[in-house]
Amino acid sequence: MVSPDEDAFEDAMREQLADLLDTTTFNVRDLRLDRGSVVVQFEAAAYDDGEEGELKKSYADLADMFKDGDVVLVRRRYGRRTHTHKK
């Protein structure tokens, strides 16, 4: 059973990933977060070919930011920005 805190945490992660990919939370699907892990898995789904190309580029940029240590995902608190990254 998933607790409300776990749901809130997953929602916060989904929102941050969507923001970083410049898409909606609807397009961040099959999100999987493992307890005690730094592994985040998800599928980025697109509505059409144009959006698919944009998501592929955004995903590649996001992967590079993670590799470079430029992104920190955090649990949302009090409506403040939930992630940071260098530009």
C-alpha cells in the first residue's frame, strides 16, 4: 500500500521531471521510484511526431544534466521550486 506521503513524493518527482522536459505531467508515465535508490525510471510519451522530437531532445539534455550533476530533485514543500539546475 502506498501512503499519502509516498503519493505526494511521486507527484513531486513527476512534476519536476515534466518541468525539466518542458512537457506536462501526463507525458511522464510509468514513473518508478525505488526506496533507498537514486534510480528514477519513467517513460516520456508524446502526442505526435513533433512533440516526440522535442521530448527526445529534452530527454537527452536532461540525461546530460544528471550526468554532470546539474540537477537536484527534491520533495516539494510549500509551493516552492522543487528542483534546481544550472543554465
